[in-house]
Amino acid sequence: MATVLERVVAVTARVLRLDPSEIKPESTFTVDLGAESVQSIELVASFEEEFGIEMDEDAALSVESVGDAVTFITNLCGEQGVEI
């Protein structure tokens, strides 16, 4: 099974139409990867679907980098009892 990072990269690549090899843990969604506000909301929805979790939209939208998203999602999965 893919790691949380691999799954976050795959979802990000699909939503932003990027090559997964361009996406690094330190990449920021808006500056480095070019996500616009509509795409950021789509990313949140896609992460919820991928991991089977509920995210607080404001908290999720404040996550800036791919690595931070991995930490955020990992913590949420733990809080919500979702196995990853």
C-alpha cells in the first residue's frame, strides 16, 4: 500500500495536472505548484475522499506545503480512527 506521502502526491498531481515527480514534500501548493483557490478547495475534497476523513475547511486550507499536508492528514486519520 502507498504511503501517505505517495497518496498526497498522487492526489495533488491529479487535481493540479502535474507530473508527480515535480511534487516534493517541501513544495508549497500555491507558490511552487500554482494551486488557485478553486483548486485548493478541490484538493481538500479529494484528500477527504482519498483518506475517508472529514477536514475542517479553514484548517485544511491553511496547510501550505505537501509535507505539512501529510502531517495534517496523518493526525486527522488518527483522531478520526481511520487506518492509513
